[in-house]
Amino acid sequence: MIGRTLLLYRDLKKTTYIFNILHPFKENLILRSPTNEFSHCRLKFRFLTTVHNSNFISPTAVGASLTKNPNLVRSYCSGKNSNEVPNKWTEDIDYLDESGSVIYSGKGIRSVEPGVDDHVMVGGLKKPLLNAAAVAKIVEIVKRWKWGPEMETQLDKLQFVPNMTHVTQALKVVGDGDASLSLFRWARRQSWYLPNDESYITVFDRLNQSRDFDGIQSLFDELICDSGENGMPSLNAYYRVIQHLAKAEKLEVSFCCFKKIQESGAKVDTQTFNALITLFLNKGLPYKAFEIYESMEEAGCSLDGSTYGLMIPSLAKSGRLDAAFKLFQEMKQKNYRPDFSIFASLVDSMGKAGRLDTSMKIYMEMQGLGLRPSAPMFVSLIESYTKAGKLEMALRLWNEMKEARFRPNYGLYTMIVESHAKSGKLEIAMSVFSDMERAGFLPTPSTYSSLLEMHSASGQVDAAMKLYNSMTNAGLRPGLSTYTALLTLLAKKKLVDVAAKILLEMKAMGYSVDVSASDVLMVYIKDASVDLALRWLRFMGSSGIRTNNFIIRQLFESCMKNGLYESAKPLLETYVSSAAKVDLILYTSVLAYLVRCQEEHNERHLMSILGATKHKAHTFMCGLFTGPEQRKQPVLSFVREFFQGIDYELEEGAARYFVNVLLNYLVLMGQINRARCVWKVAYENKLFPKAIVFDQHVAWSLDVRNLSVGAALIAVVHTLHRFRKRMLYYGVVPRRIKLVTGPTLKIVIAQMLSSVGSPFEVSKVVLRAPGDSVLEWFKKPIVQQFLLNDVPSRADILMHKLNTLFPSSAPEIRSLSPPKPLVARKAV
């Protein structure tokens, strides 16, 4: 202890003393003497000054001498006797004169017994210990020893009995987390310990400052035990723990502590629930917040306005719109006034979810309460209605927004312009586009593109070119779709020169222009503008732009269709030289033009085109018209050899098409025997599997509806010859024979058969006759000669509506896709 020197005065009525006392309590002390002279005599001392390092102030008056009494001994305040003489003073007091000489030494104040007394005896009076002095002593020990057994030993030797008030105040002064926790745990082991929220909160705060979250968790478990054993309400301490852990992003631990609070049976109030919900929402964990909200409902806690204000926006933003709207209705029923954030979240979420009617209803209700919509709310509503295609309502909200003196942002301008442009409302789009430019916003390439593309789609060349020039002058790079739309428009308007200029600018921008140039070429081809297509193709060649073989073939077929054979041959040569395969369909389409051709110079061009194809079918055609000496094999064998080389799985339709056109050509050329060989081989290879049907003795039939004129005539003659052979040689006579011709071929076939007096009767689509009548007809010599040798080849019969009698011979139909199989490939 620190030595303190006290100066006191006394004369006849007042004696002056200067004494040194070793005790922490020094003010207003009363001296008690056990002798007769001083028994129960009380002397009042007044504190004058404290002098450190053995210095003191000398008195101005000299005190009278006192008689020494050696029998003064120490006595505890508790009344318990020490090992010394009972009830004796034990503290030594020196009485000094003004010169500092000792004039008397005696026993003074009795001290306290550690851990028992909570007061000091001054004479016969009990004087309580001052809280400030007790707290200071505790703080002094804790700060010196920090923690551990030594600190606890010093605390056990305190010369007074502490209480929880002393500990709580000391905890507030001690700044160290470990020291605070050690002091608190020492106090918990004392008999006088009483748990309270304030001490726990103080320790939790100290541990949080030192970031000792493990200590917080450990102390929290002790708090749970204290609450269960003593029934102490610890809501504030619970809340402080959860708050510290949550702010430290120990959210899982915080939630675990919350669960422990619930399991302990403690009732969590609405404020704590709100705090938890806020913490988890701020940390981006809405589902944990919703779980706490559900626990709040299960606990029967009443929701307050702040809870509604937290939950409704969170539920709405997370997509749980029904739950959010239910809470919104419930809030109004409890007479809570929704604030603007609740309205804003519901309007925004409902609109984005496509529930526009509900969103608008909430929007109108908000205005009815006198709340003014904000700019983000207007933007959200306009975007929702625009994306839903309800442009009239979006435009109405747009006007309301401007009337409210809100300035639309860049994105909103872009959305309104593009949506109206894409919906075809070009006037409104251009009006808003002009406002956008006046407002100082530079339109994006997508905005320009949408306007330009829609003007192109509507055929407005001038407006589209104006937008294009404005876009390029602004330094913006048009997109590929923009160039494509503009080039398509210019191609449809047949502005070849302008289209060529735009294509070169597109190429200068770094785009690959081959596909775009080919698209323009296809526009001219489909529009039957063959001259423009050829002109554009020449421009492409001069600019080093290539096209694909498919388009070359389309242009070739267009030239063939329009009789531009001289222009067609270079295209075919280009097609062949680029390693493109000339298939049987393409060769047959050229052959079909040769069948129709009636001018000799055109026939020469067509024959040269056929030769330019370099297809194996042309070699077959050339060999078919040569003699057996050159072929070195009969016609039938030669034909069979050619048809055996066809892949029928891939080219069955093409082979059927080739047979039809070839038979037309052979009949026109008068090559009947060769034609009958081709038909026989085609039938053998089941190209026309359902053409001939033998139904035993009931009916025999021949179906020529899917054949060309020449093929139908050859098929009728050849099949009737087979019927005659079967009836005369084998004696099988059916009840009836019918020839199914269809409406177009019946005239040609009926005229051919009527020339030899056939018994067939003509109906709508069938020529039929009884089997007996046909048998008698077959017995006539002229019929035999007709069936074996000759077929009428009058030009007026064979050319009768040739383009419609056999549609597959029309080359324009064959231009884009292979022919569909006319009949299924099955055996007779």
C-alpha cells in the first residue's frame, strides 16, 4: 500500500495529530481506544493533505503530548477473534508533532476479514465500503495479473466482499477480452454470484472487440445454462450475441444460437426477430430470413410495421409473390400504412413476373394514398408493359413520367424506340427517336438497326437510307443484320448500283460479304429478274466475291426456264469446273427442255449443254442412238447395264423422272423399240411397281396416271401385248380389263386405241372393257401388228399439253428439291 501522512490539530479543546496510516479508507476516520481514558472517546480527524515519498506539511500549532498505552491490539470488523488478543486493535498509528517527531504510537482502525466483511468499523460504527474504491481495487488486480490462478488468488484475498455491481462495473472498465472473461468466470464460482444481463452483455462486447468468437460461443452456452437454472430473462444478452456473430458474418453460428434460444424455451420478442431478419437479408440470405419469419409466426409473435416492411420487399424480390401479396393485404387489415418501398417492390416484382393487372392495381392504390411514383418505378412499369407487348399502356406511362418531370434514361428511350419499331409503329418510333436525339442521347447501333430494319421491311427506301447515312455519319458501325436488311430492300427495289455501293462499304467495314451478296442474287433469281441476276453475278466476279454452287445452279435453271441458253452454258461450265456434282435430276431437267424445244438453233445449244454436264446419262443417251456394231451389245442389254449402275436407294425418284422424260424423247424421235426396252427394264427394276396388277380371273389393270405421255403410250402398248400373250397362249381370260389413265392422259390413249377399233369404253379416269371382248379384239391381225411393231407418233397427239400431262418434266419444279417418289417401291 502507498504510505500516506495525515496532519491533524488539537488544543485544549482540539488536539493536533500527524500520523501515518496504512489503510485504503482514510476520510472521516474515528479513533476508538480500549482504555478508560480513551474508551468510547471519539476524536474527529479532518484530512488536510497527502504527501508521497515520506514528505509532509508541518503543522503551525504544537499539540499536547499523549500518554502512551501499549495494550492496543487489532480486532476484525466481523467480530471474529484473531490469533492475537481478542477485540484488540492491530493497526499502528504514529502521532507526530509539528517537527515530525513521534509523540505517540498506538493501535487504530480495525481492518476487514477478507471474504467476510462488507464494511469497516470506525470506532463503534459500521462504515460501508465505497463502490468506487471496491471497483478500483478489482480493476487494479485484473489489469495487473490479466488472467490465471494468480489473479484469482489475489481476488480471493480482497479485504471486502465484492458483489455483482462491483464486478459489472469492473468489467466495463477492463478493456481486455481475456481479462474480462477470466474475471467473470471467477465471479460465477463465488457464492454471492447472481447472473444478470448487464454483466453478460459487457463481456460479450469485450470479446467482440477482441474478435474472440469462440469465447462468445462458449460464454453463450454458459448463458443458456444460467437462464435455465435461475430463470433469468436474458433477451438483451441473446440479442447481443446474435448481433455480434451476424455482423462478423458468422451467420450459420448466429442461426445456431437462435435455434438454441428457441430450444431453451425463451420467448424471442418481435424486435429480436426483426433484427435477425434484417441481418440475414442484409447479408444476402433471404431464405434464412424467411425461415426466421416462419419461426416468428409459429412462436405467435405479432408482426409490427417494421417486420412487414422487411418481409414484403424480400418476398417479392425472391419471387414469392403470392406470399408477399398476402402479407401486403394482412398489413392493411391491421391498419399499418405501407410505405413507398413496399409499393415499389410489389409493383416492380409483379410487373417483371408478367402480372401486369396486379401491378397496375397496386400502382393506382399507391397514388390513392398520396404517394408519388419515383423514376425507377416508372421505368419498371414501362419495361414490363413493353416486354409484354402492351405498347399503348407503356406509352401512356411514358407520358405520365414526362408530365411528372422525370427525365427518361438512355435505356428507356432505346426500349421504347425499338419495341415500337419492331411492332411496325414506325411513326411513334421515329417521334421518340427524335426526342431521344434532342435529349442529347446518342442512339445505339441496335436502335438504328431496329428502325432501319423495320423501314426496310416496310419497303421505305428513302427513310432506310437516311437512317443508314445518319448512323455511319455518327461513327457507328452497322451490324450484319442491318446490312442484310438494307441490301434485301435494295434488291427488291432493283436498285443494283446502290446495293453494290452498300455491299462494298460493308466489305470495307471488315464483314464477310459472300453470303450477303449471294442473298441478293437469290432475291433476283426468285423475282425472275434473270438479267439483273446475271448483272449482279458479273459485279460479284469483278469484286472478287464468290457465291456457292447451289445459287449457280438456281441461276442456271432460271436461265433455262427463260430460254437464255447461251448464258446458261457458262454457268453450267462454272458449276462443273468447281467440282460440283451434276446429278441425274439436273441432267433430266435439261433433257426435258430438249423435248419441248421446237427451234433448231436452240436444240444445238441444249445438246451442247447436255454434253457439258459430263454425266454418265449423256454417255448412255449417245450409246442408245448408235448401232449395235458400235455398242457391241444389243439395246436391251445396254439399257439393263445402265440401270444396274443406278443407286436406287438414293436416286429412285430421279431414275423414275429420267425414265418419263427419256420415253417422251424416244417416242418423239420415233425410237419405239428402244422406248419399249427402256420401259421393260424400268419395270424390271420396279420403278413402277404398281403399274400392272393381275387379279387372277377377276380383273387386270394398268395404271399410267403417274407417267408422261410417251411413257404412258409405251406402257399401254407393251402391257396390252403381255395381256394378249397371256390370254391367247395360256387361256386365262379375266372378267374385265381396265386402263387407269386419269383425266389428262385418257384422251391421248383413247385416240391411239380407237385407231385400231378397241373395245375399251372411256369414263372419267378409266378405260375399261370386258375380258371376252378384249380377247376377240386381240385375235385381229391389225391388233397384233399394232402391238408388235407400231405406235402412232403424230405430233399433235404426243405434244398435247405436254407441260401439264407430266408435271415432273417441267424443269422449274425440279429446281429446288428432288422429286417425291410417285409410288412405293414394291414388287408386283
